Amino acid sequence: MSKRIYVGGLPFSVNDEQLSALFSTHGAVASAKVITDKFSGQSRGFGFVEMTNDAEAVAAIEKLNGSDMEGRKLTVNEARPMEDRKGGGFGGGRGGGRGGHGGGNRW
């Protein structure tokens, strides 16, 4: 089974191929994707790597987390599903509505 890895703190100059090359020194890489801004196309400074072997993925996380790449400290850990990232949901409360209709009915 493959393991998906989050990589944060990437230099903005890094592309998919460079990200893949960084991880391929630790095992087989199925895919590597630097996340870019959909309007400007510029890197957002993070990406995801999918490795085919779980043991190699764990070793890569241990070796690369906290390492330096072009003067930036990398944050490398196992990627979590989107719903798990912010503690689930929207953090409670409904937000800024005033509620009610104001004025009231005059029957």
C-alpha cells in the first residue's frame, strides 16, 4: 500500500521533478506534486509525495523532516485527509448573522 506524505516549507523555486528526486533517494516514488496557486501558477511552498513502500516512506519522513533545502527548513509528515486537518468541521458557532427578521409581524 502506498503512503502519502505532506512536505511543507519548500522553496518557491522547487518543481515536481525536484521534489520527486529528493524523495527517490529514500525509496520508490509513485508521484510528487508541488501545489501551485491556481491564478498565478506560483508554488505555494508545499506539496505531496506518494511513496509505494510504507517502510521507505517512514524512513524518508524521519530523514527529511527538519532538513534544509535551499535555506528553508522542511516540514515532512504523513499527509492527513482534508477533514482531519483542522480538527473537523468549521470550529463551532454559526458566524456573523444577526438572526431574526427584525420588525416583527403586525397582525
